[in-house]
Amino acid sequence: MARERSEDTGMDKASKAKRQRKKKPKEHKTRTVHANILYDRAKGEENPNRHYANNKIKTTKYTVLSFLPKNLFEQFHRFANVYFVFIALLNFVPVVNAFQPELALAPVVFILSVTAIKDLWEDYRRHRSDKEINHMDCLVYSREEKRYVERYWKEVRVGDFVKLRCNEILPADVLLLSSSDPDRLCHIETATLDGETNLKQRQVIRSFFDLDCDFDPLKYSSIIECEKPNNDLNRFRGYIIHRSGRRDALYKENLLLRGCTVRNTEEAVGIVIYAGHETKAMLNNNGPRYKRSKLERQMNVDVFWCVIILLVMCLFAAVGHGLWMFQYGDKRPVFDVLSPEGTDLSPIMSAIYLFLTMIIVFQVLIPISLFVSIEIVKICQVYFMHQDMDLYDEETDSQLQCRALNITEDLGQMQYIFSDKTGTLTENKMVFRRCTVAGVEYSHDANARRIAMYQEIDSEEEECLSHGGTLPRRDSVGSHHSGRVVLRSHSTKSHRRTGSRAEAKRASILSKHTAFSSPMEKDITPDPQLLDKVNECSSQMDFMRFHRQPMSQLPSDLSDIIDFFIALTICNTVVVSSPNQPRHKVRTRFELKSPVKTIEDFIKRFTPSRLTSGSNSSSSSSLNRSSNKGCSSLLPSPSAESTLTKLNEEQLSGTLEHTFTIDPPSYDGKTSGNPEEGELRYEAESPDEAALVYAARAYKCSLVGRLPDQVTVELPHLGKLNFELLHTLGFDSTRKRMSVVVRHPLTDQITVYTKGADSVIMDLIKPSETGNSKGKRQKKIFCRTQNYLNQYAADGLRTLCIAKKVLSKEEYARWLQRHLEAETAIQGREELLFESALRLETNLHLLGATGIEDRLQDGVPETIASLRKAGLQIWVLTGDKQETAVNIAYACKLLDPDEEMLTLNADSQEACAVLLEESLHYIQAKFLCSSGDQSTKTFNSNLEPFEIYPSLSTSSSHAAHFLVHRLGLVIDGRTLAYALDKSLEDKFLAVARSCRSVLCCRSTPLQKSMLVKLVRNKLKVMTLAIGDGANDVSMIQVADVGVGISGQEGMQAVMASDFALPRFRYLQKLLLVHGHWCYSRLANMILYFFYKNAMFVAIVFWYQFYCGFSGSAMIDQWYLIFFNLMFSAFPQLITGTLDKDVSEETLQQLPQLYVNGQNSEEYKPYMFWMNMIDAFYQSLVCFFIPYFAYADSDVDLFTWGTPITAIALFTILVHLGIETKTWTWMNWLSIAFSVALFFTAALCYNASCPTCYSPSNPYWTMQRLLQDPLFYLLCTITPVTALLPRYFYRACQGTLFPSPVQAGRQLDKLPSDTRRNILSLSRVKMGSPLSPEPHFLSLNKPKDCQKSASKEKQGSVLQTNKEKGQKSPLVSSRCEKHPTDLHPQAPSEPNIPSYSRNSPQLSCRSSKDCLDETLQPSDQSLSSRITSTPLVSRADSIHLNLPADRASQSVKYTRSSEGELCSDQRVQPAQRTLQAAEPGLHTAL
Amino acid sequence: MMASSYNAKEEDGRNSNSSTHGGAAVAKSKKPDNTAFKQQRLPAWQPILTAGNVLPAFFVIGLIFIPIGIGLYVTSNNIREIEIDYTGSESGSPCNDCSTNFTWNTTTPCICTVNFTLNQPFEGNVYMYYGLSNFYQNHRRYVKSRDDSQLNGNIKSLKEPSKECEPYRTDPVTKKPIAPCGAIANSLFNDTLELFHNEPNGRTTAVPLAKRGIAWYTDRTVKFRNPVGDNLSEVFKDTEKPMNWMKPVYELDPSDPENNGFINEDFIVWMRTAALPTFRKLYRIIHKNSSSTLTLPSGSYTLKVAYNYPVSSFDGRKRMILSTISWMGGKNPFLGIAYITVGSICFFLGVVLLIIHHKYDSRNNSADIPN
């Protein structure tokens, strides 16, 4: 029930933790849980569990009593509030007071109370949901009634026994003691915690495993000791101490977490370990982060300036007042009133008092309502983003989620995007594409065609899915729970508790689909050739089995094939479920149970000496001292124990047959080939697992059941085979592989099947003995497979290698023993397990490899292209291998075939340094060369490099004039690690940021976040990180804006993100449209706010010259105080929320407009000052026109001041009107409302009480004014005069220097078809990067068209080249023909190394040479060494694939043997070191 | 029960989205409503400020403002106004003696006379103002120094004036409360002005000056009220007159008992603090003579001043102003000139924009929108 509480602060938790600490000082590192029923009589004191938090959750921040102080305290954290309270309090000092003190409090109180009411409402909602959760029912065992009784969740305490029924939600973290499942399993769905929809198995504690009868709580007398509550969902350690003194270890497999749903299990009983706020789910609840947007930072600077202006104005007035007093000298005029004490104030004293008074009078200059208004506008913006249909994904029924409310405008100012690849750019829907078995490639052409077909009909299919809503609901059939609907709603609710509602719904919808099972993934068309072989093979095997021939006689290629498919089928963690029996695993159990005693016996007999020593050595743990006393031998995992047992039995009996069982034909009525077979559903933790299982099923090798100790596979001709699962070594990211150890039912060998990344598996393959034919064959297979792997990678497929290994029983027993030791180790268990796994997974026999396609998401290339056009630099950080990544990058237009590609692969720090140095030089050299040849290549001007972010020059001077070349950079994880080193990071950045796109392969999560941090801090740019998986979380958290894709990999990324999107392509609209709007709206609103307040205050300031600087105001204090708060507040909110400078369509079609936000063009520092100047001018007009109109008349103070107020209001509103770009009825209404409000309020105020409003007492003023024609005359001329300059300026600007945004607006006005024509033309024109001062759609259009046409032609030439390259995988560094893009530039760095001056001479060489040179070394490298990635030879290489469309123009930069380059000397040492290991460092051009 | 509560939750959920209708506990689609408002597609007017678009507005403003300005200017010029400065700070001026010798403490008024000539006759009602310069009636502490509730006839406030009146709240000697309290009342303008027409035949006739009707009607009837009581002197018995006053508040107008106490119109007019340091206040009205058309025929006049109000301490000046008024108030050519000027500027800018439009707009349009 861990509902994401957006408002939960960390403070809350901290205080809770503190309280806890105070309560239990004596408790150390563990928690001891006793059963409550033992203590039922002695409630309270004796119960050892009494200190633990109960299950009542309270997520509210306040109580009735604490609300006011606590809320005020929190609000006063905002400096502005303190400031305004200070000013209000200042009013209570009689000498300085300017307003009625009570009235002066009004704005502050208003602001504070609005916020307080908002907080209160939120808290009340939390309270209500808490209450609802706390009052949910569950079954708790009652000692009195000797049965389970219904209790509210909040009454559940630690130590209670709870009974869980199917589809119930867990009320607390419960240790599983009993399950109705014959395997003592309990299945749970953890979608609410991690978003994973597959079922997880949880096991009953070992000691209760063998209870034949139902669990009886009364007999329970054990004590549980476990860790203190923590938020690690994947860890739980502890042990249970039985009365007998025996201890059993507890694992996370025994713990059911709060918020999960029980599935597939009729009943389960558990004891509550953690309750309420101490549950792991609740501890994982993090509130949203508070980020401050760039705009807000900028705004704060200007707020600071406002303070300065305020002080200057006050000082000026104070000095003026002092002088004014001084001029009267001793003869005190009658109007100079003495102080209340009757004393005469000296000029200096009164100046000081006046200073304070002026601060009060001018307080409005610091816009008190600005902060509130910004918050309101942001909430509205978020609301509109939520409501956007285009950001709604029908397939998953999810929409955009804003999790950080206060950085919407940052979306419009992004400069760098860091994107994950898998699941973000791609669908993370794995589709089996092709495979190679035993060195033979099966291309699966039919399958490829099928996938292509799916791609075509994809859109239609989506529609069908959404309209029909006929997706099979797995649990709608066959459920016999009468209250099913209710329970279902339970589950939905539970989702809401963990995540936001959106997530919950998504999860609940996902749970209706089978995870990873779109028809595209399931229906795989088998390759006929391979299918034949499989059939042949299995029939042979059948034959052999029938004739009792040893299976080893099978031809090795055939056995490889069958092994390959068996590995695909069983080497995973896929759970099988049948659609007819929802969430009920399909089982074919063969009984193999052995008493516990045998295990112990066996272990003792097996390795008596080592056991004791091992336990002693491993018991040196400091953490779990007590648990280790001679009991570590009892810690092995159940599966290990049972396998040992089985081994033991076999050794004793020596019979082999009984493990091989042919299933009775009656089983489920299913035989091989039965079409119903296809209805089995596979639930996998990762999509590629499922893809492989489905692939194997296409070859009739289907997984039909999985139990903890046994896997059932159905093979053609052979029927169902039970593989006894001896051990599973799960997948982890360091090993990058997983293995299963099974006993093969046909050969009865203990076989290890390993599946993993090609890079690791290929290194673990047993080196083939040279000499004999088998070895040769092995080598051949190895080489071929490697080639195919490269080819797959080049096609952008994810590659996996499958290998196997046969162990003798002795070997296995030996390994198992050590593995058990590792498992029982307390300290360093992970490392030991890792080593243990390593021991098993060596000397493998390669079976084959698979290529799985991860399709690009819809619209990714388009999105990337348009984001790019928007001036965003996109970096892709992926864990994939280089070739796959590069190919995906090409596919999604991240890398442009027109571009050169810089590949950095280094083996050491030094090599990396050299590479970076070289790349830098290369870039410079190239740039110099091109500038030298400028005269001959004028036609290239359309590809001129564009300057990134001229605005940068203000923030970091060195970043100025940095040019982005049309270069792509590819760097691998290892090199990245070196490059991110302190000494190299600057150089790396210099290289990276001059490249248009950067691709980091094989990068770890940590590297991702380091990279983002580096770019963000060093380049001072706005960064956005987007990702979908847990490995992107750190990156998402580091970036200025984190975007999570609510994809298939769970919710961690979404939880950490500021915005969550259903698909990558929505990023385009989010940034280009909403980001742009939010930014320009807010920027304009903030500027307007400053203007408005300054203008209003300045009017009062000018008056000081005519009232002896006495701090008097002609504007009634009520107007003065409520002017900002009410009269002028609404229109700007409406404009700030609804104004659209450019329409959505244009923004998307002209991504260039995004540069507007990147360069902060709506709100530049000078604009603040321009606005201030304008405000002062306007206030002068608004003051002096009424001044002269009423000069020397009998007008009284407030009869004069009221028109000024009205005039100021009109001026401010019309000013807003000038700045408003779109006028909807809401704008009109709000302005009319403002005016009406002012006059109504004024009329009411002036008619209400003739004596109350001292000192102004404006009784009947407004009424008289309204009868005065002069009032109307003033109200007409003054706003016109005041706004004349701005209006004129805007008109001139609109005509003379129209901004791109304005051009966009003009496009909006055109009829849609004309617009489309223009946009298509402009796209041609704007295909080149936008220059910083875009001559928007300039006149030389025809030329552009020609150019682009020629460009396309070149592009197609290139395409063919590329295809050729793919056919022959040996072409390592493609020296492709590119249109030359040598850009004339202004020199960027004055201190260009001396060698670059030489480079022009060296630079020109024919492209042929270049080709030759590239091919040669790579050929060598291939022949000398076949690595997993021979495409990129392991040498430090810089593949500078230079364009060479014209021989004379090609640029050559070389630093190998020609000694002319001064960089050579520096390179030498590194080169020497590298040469030993690898073919020399070379630069291929 | 669960289902219904779930729905209730649904509706006030965090993402207040479109799902507003209750129903079964099935997951509703979160698809946002396709309304113009929610999709931000409200029909809108999108003005683009370019020379071409804006140009008409300038011309229209110019064309409207210039006639208005001319009208205002003419109206203002038709107003007759004469100002007589009688401060007497310069030697040789008629009131020099009074101004040099006079202080607040003088009890007997100093009388001086000023002669002036009206070259043109004044028609209609003529308003007689006194004007003060450099008198900062808008000083912050001065403006506050009054007790509205006392002036409204509140007995309690009469006995115990507001603190705002300090230091003119209680008499320092008698400790009695001052009525009316405060600095404004204390500095009441107390010159008496009388106007005599020196007819060509040598006769001198006093011009009838109406004391009533010079204050705002609402002030006299609503804001200012005497404390309840039959006899004003009885009501004000326990109070002290302001320090600078010569007569107590109930004797301000000996001739008209209805014009005494807080509702004395001269007092009320004074209490309405002026906006600017140079101001005039209505003193008397010379009503239109029903028999003749001319209220004040041209000719020689004498202003008789009972000089009570010292202005030398703040270099002030005192004036007497006679003025007729029009529908737009007193004589003030500024507004007319302002309208004419702004109108002309608009017109000029309109022309500039026209040029810009012709020179650039056409070119720009074709550049922006390459058709």
C-alpha cells in the first residue's frame, strides 16, 4: 500500500526515524519478532513487539493542533514571506508606519492563508486516503477465538499472524509461513512496487516447508530475528530460531511485501515482520524533489535588483526628506506635524524614519504576488500538459505525468538530451529475428517479412486494440471468487498507493495483458531449414531412446541444434501460465521428496571435514554474530539442498531411469502438436527471455512447466521431458550471463546451459584442441559464429550466445559444495557467489547465437531529427555493444551518414589521453584546412557549422565561439571511464561538444550520471535525461530535467523522474510545444510582473517630489495594497496560462523556434532593465498627465489619486494586451473582470463607511469622479500616451527585425494549405543547422533546393556503399563517401598548435589512399585476433571517416609514420605501450 | 462499499482529469477530453504587431485626439479667471504690513485691501477661491492628523480623540480634548476675504458671497456632523479649541447657526486635504445674478482681506482667485494641449509606420513567406 505521496517530505520521515531511535535506544542492528499470540493476555508491557510501529499509517503532515505553527514555519522558509511579514510588522511602529497596520498585514495574511489552505486541503486528502487504507480488512489470527478474524489494517501489529487469500493485498511486510500451494510457494504480483507484472514466487520458510497439515499458529513458538527496517526491496536477511534452538535463515524469497497482491495461491499464512511506516514499500516512498528552474534562478537575480532599486528609491526619498526638512530650518511650518510625543524631529532623524516608511510604501516593488502567481500558472500549465491528447498513449492508457511541478519552463530551455537506448528509443519489445546454430546461419527470412508486415499494420492494430478493448483478461475466466470485482478494485487501489494513480492504472492495465506478448513477439515463423533439422534430430533421438542407444551417438551438429533449443527453453526464469487457469502455473510434478534428515546426512557424508572448516571460516562476520554460531551450514538455499539430496539418492541407488519419465498421455489432454499448446503464456522478467522461449516454441520445443526444481519441456516426437533443475545462476549485469544446471533426461548428464552477452560467452568458450577434426570443427564454428554475431550487431540486433557444458557428477558435486559454502557465507557473499559462478561457467561449448531485434519506437527518427533541428544536442548512452548501438543510432537518425564519425576506443588512460588529443587536433586541423580552402568551396556555406548557444558566453566565457561540427562521436564504456577522469574530462568535453551527436556504448549507470553531471556543470547547459529503466535512474536524477519512459522495465525511472512519458516520441511535443509555451509564458509573465510593480510604485515615487518626500501616497492605501493582489492579478494569470505565441503545429514543424527558449530570448537580463525603463516612463506619464491636468486646482488628495489608480490599471492592462499574443474569450473576460472589479470595489468602498477608512476617507470620491468628464478624458489619454512608445516599438520590431517566433506566428495566420507548402519549402531550407541569428527563410531559396537535391543524391550513393559494407563484415572502418562538409569558420581558439599551420599542405590526399589505408590494418587485426567486436579493432583507433567526394577536396590528417607532426612526439610513449598488446595505434582516414 | 469509495477517490484524485462520472470499478480510460479548452485550442484572435497592422490604430487615435484637444482647448480658453496674490511678502504690496507683523498668536486681525480690475466681465456663477502655495497639505503626518469619527459627531471621540491627532489631541495646558483635533484642523485657513465692486459711478457695493454650497454635499451631510445636542456650545463644553484658532468651533460662522461646528463649510473644505503643495480651495460662490446677465461686470474691484494666516514660515503665497467654470472644471489648457500633442504624435508615428510599411513590410513578407 505504498502510495506515492507527492507531498511527503523527507523531513517527515527523518523525524519519524528519530522518534524511533529515541524509543528504542537499546535495540541495535536487528529486530526480534515474537508471535503476538503468546502475549495476548499480557497486552502492553510484556509484549516484546510493542516498540515496533503498528500498521496504522499516517502520512499527513499536520495534526489539528500542529497545523498552524508547523505550516507557518514551513512557509517562512521562503525568504519572501519573511520579508513581507517584516514589512507588515514595521507598520506597527508608529513613527514609521505608512498604512493602517492591520491593513498592511492583509496581503501577507492573504498569501499565507492561500498557501495554508492549499496545504490543508492536500493534507486532508492524505488523511482521507490514510483512513481508507487503515480501514481495509484482512484476516488476523485471534487467540481468543482460535481462528482468523477480520481486522482493519491499522490493527495489524508486528507479530500477528495474517491469512492471505488469493488476490488480496498484503497489509504489511509478512514472512511467509505456510501456503496452500503444494510446493509451498506463494505467488505475488509486485506491479505496485516495481511495475513488473510477472509473478514472483515466494517460498515458505524452510522449517515450515514440510508441514503436512495446515499451519497452526498456536503451535508456533519461534523467534524471528531480522534486519531493521530498510528500504531495500531486494534484500532481506534474518533467521528464525525455533524452540529447539535450531536456526533457519530467511531470505527475501520468504518475505511478502506490503502492497503486493497475492496471486495463484488460495491461502497463505504469514507473520508480520514490518508494519506500517516500517514496511519496505512505505520506506521507499520518496516525495517529489524540489528543483529550481533556470528561469526562476534568473528571476531571483532580478528580484535582487528590485531590492536594490527599492533601496535606492528609499534612500533617495530619505535624503530628499532630510533636505526638505532642513530648508525650513527653525521656522516650523504648520503642516510639518510634530511626532506624537510632541517633540520636534531633526531632519536626519526624520530621514531615517522616512527610509523605513518608504520601504513600506514601496514594498510592492518586490512582487509579493509573483511567487504565488507563478505557482498558480505552473499548476495550470501542468494541468494542460496532463490534458494533452497528443501525449496520451492509448495502448497503455497512460498520459504524461508531471512529477515535479515547478520546472515546467525548463522544458523550453533544454540544450542537451541524454537518452537511454533500450526501451527509450526502442520499444523494448524483443522479437526473435535470426539465429546461428553450430556455425550455420538461419536467416529466418519469412520471419523478417512477418515483422515487416507487423510494422506496417502496427498503427491499425493499435487502433483496434484501443477501440475493441477485447484483450483477453486473464483473470476474467475461471475465477471462482464471488467477490472478484471487489477484489479487483482492491488491487487497483493498491496500485494507487504505491505510485501515482496514473502508474497504478497503467499497471492494472498491463496486468491484463500478458507481459511481453504481443502477437509480433509470440508468433515466430520458423526457418524451414532449421525446422527440418529439429524434426530430424528429435526423431532420431526418439528412435535412439526407443532403442536405448546412448544419446552421445547423435551427430554433433544435430545434438547442438537440440541443445540449442533446450537451452533457449530452459535457460531462463520464465514462468508458464495457462490462460484457462489464470495465474495458475501449469504443473507436471513428479514426486521427488526427500526428508530433511537425508540432506544433512548427505552433506556430512559428502564433505565432512570441509563443512566444518568452511562454516568456521565464514562465521567471522561481524554483522550477524549470533546467527553464525555453527549454523551456517543450515543456510543453503532450498533448491541446492534438494539437488544435493537427489544427487545423493542417485549415488546410492545408482538407478538412472527414474528421472526419465514419459508423461502419461492423459496429462491435460495435450499432446505435442496440439494447437492448444500455443495458448500457454510465458511470463518473463525480461522481454528477451520471453522472445527466446517463444522462438523455441516455434520449433516445437516448448516450455510447458516450470517448478523450482524441475522444468518440463515438450519436444517434437519426444513428448514431454522433465529436466531436473539442479541449480540456477541468475542473470546479473556484471556477469552478463545466466546459467542453469540441469540433469538432462535423455543423456542423464549434468548439463550446464549458459546464455549471455556474446562478449563474455565467447571468452569463456573452451579453447578447441588443435589437431583433431573435432577441434577444427569447433574452431570453425567459433569463427563463423563470431562473424554472424558481428553481422547481427551490424544489423542492430541484440545478440546472445548460447553455450553448454557437460559436467561429471563429481565435478558438479565439488562445485556445488563450494557454491554452498559461498551461499552460506555471511561476509562477501556476493563476491563468493560471483567467483563460484565463474568456476562453473568456464570451458563452455558454443552452441549458437541468437539475434533479437529491439524495434525502434514509432517516430523516434523523426523525433530525433526534429529535436536536433531544434538545436538540441542528443547524446545516447547505452549499455549495448558498440556495433548494435551505432546501427541503432543510424537507424534513428542520431548519426547521419553525411557526418563523419569519430570512434574512440582506448585501453588505457594514456591511450585515451592521446586519442582525445588527436581528435581535438583533428577537429582543429580540419577546421583550419577548410577555412584555408574556403574560397574554393563557397557552396558549402549551407552546411556552415552553427555556434552553440551564444548565450553561453555570459555564463562561461571559454564556451563562447565553440562550434559544433557535423561530427559524430562514438565512445565505449571503458574509454569513457578514462575520459571521465579529472585530468581528461576537459579534453573529452572539448571533443564531445564539438560533435553533433555523441554515442556512448557499454556505459554503466554510474557513468551515465557522471557524464550528465560533467556536461551540466562544466558546460553550464540545461540537460535533460530520458530513460526507462532502473539503470537510468541516477542519470535522471542528476539532470536538470529527468524524463522517465513508463515502459516495460518497471517504474523506477518514472519514480525518479520529473516527467514521465509513455513514449519517446512524445518528447518532441513536450519540449517543442509545451516547453516552448511554458517557457515563453512564464518568462513573459515574470517580466510583466516586474514591470507592473515597478510602474505602480514609481507613480508613488514621483509623488514624493510633491509632498516633501514625506512618504505620502495619493493612492488610497486599500488600492495600493490590493492593486497587485486583486485588481490586476487575473489577466496576467490568464495570459500566463493560455497565451500561445506560436501555434502547436508551427512549433512542431519548425523546431528551430525552440532556440528561442534555449537562448533565453524571452527573458534576457537587458529585458528586465528595458522593462524597468519602460515602467518608469509609463509611470511618469501616468503621474504627470493627471498632475498637470489638476495643477493648481481645488482637487483633494484622493480625488486626485483615484483617477491615477484607474489610469495605472488601464495602462497596465493595455500593456498586457500589447504583450498578449492570443486573445481568447478568457483574456477578454479577465480584463473586463479586472476593470469591473476595480470600479465595483471602489464604488462600494467609497460608499460604505464615512468614517472608517482613516486617513484617506474617500467617501463618495469615486461616485463624484464618475460624473466628472475630466476623469474619462484622463483615462483615455494617459494609457495611450504611456503605451505609445512600446506599441510603436513592437510594430517597428515586427516589421523591421521580426524574430523567428514572429515569423512563425505569421505562418499561423496563413491558410493551412499555404502554410504547409511554405513549411515544406522551409524545411528544405532549414535542413541546415540554424545559424544563431537566423535570417529566417531568407530569399535564396532556389539555390537551396538545388543544393539539397545534390545532397540527397550523394546520400543515396552512400546508401549503396553502406549496404555493401554490411554484406562484407570485414569492412571495419567504412571510409564512406560523404559530401564534403568543410566549413569556413572564424577561428575559435587563438592558440592553435603550431602543427596545424602545416596541415593544409598535408591535408589533401586522394580518397583512394584513405580507403586502402583503412582496410589494411583492420584486415590485419581481424586475422590476428578475432574478438567479439572485430568491427572495431581493439586497437586504440580513431576512425575519422572523412568525406571524400572530390579527391582534391578530401582532407587528410595523419599522424602515423610521417614525422612532421609535432603531436607525434607526445604520442610515442603511449604508442609503444599499446603496440605490445594490439596492432598499432592508427589513424585511418 | 469498496467499489464506491474507490470511485469517490478517483474523482478527487491528484490528476483531476476527465473521469467525472461514477460507474463500476473498472479502470476508466484516462484519455483526456477533447475539448477546445483542455487541448488549448480555444478560438483566439491573434494580432501580430507589424507596421502594416498597427498603422490604422495610430491614424485613428490621431484623428480622434486632435479634435478633442481642440475642443478642450477652446473650452478652457473661454473660462474667465483672475488671480490676486495678496501674500504681501514684497515690500510695497498692500498686505506687506500684515504679513511681516503677523504670527499665529496675534489676536486682532490685520486688515488690508487689494484693488484689481476685471477687464472682461464674468458670466454665470463665479467661484471665489483662495490659493496657497508651498503648503504641503499632503504631508503624510499632516494628512493623518485628524479624527474622522470625531468630525462625524461621535461623542466618545469628541471626548477622547484618536491618537492620530497627536500632538494636537489634548490641550497641553487644560488637558481637555481638542475639538476638532489634529494638525489639519489646527492649521485652518482663517483669512476673511470680502469683495467690493467699485462701480463706475463711484459707489462701492459689496459683492454678495455665498458661504453655503462650497463643500461636497456628502461631506456636509454624511461625513461631517455635529455631536448630538441642542446647544453647540453646550456640546463642546468640555473641549478646547485648536491652538491656532481664535474662535471655538461652534462660533466659526456667527451669521449662520447652521454653518457652525463641524459642519461649517469653510472648515469642511479645508479638511479635504489638497493633493499638491500649490492648491486652491473654494471659498465663496458668487451666484449668477438673476436680473442681469453679468455676475461680475468688468471694472474695478477691491479685495478686503482680514489677514490672519501667516505663510512666511514656509515661503508660501496666498492668492484670491475668481473663476468661472465650464463642464470640465476650471481653467486648465493643459489637457487640450496634451490631446492635440498626443494626437499629432500619433499621426506622425502613423506616417512613419506607413513609410516603414512601404519600404520594409512588403519586402519582408515575401522574404518570410517565400511563395
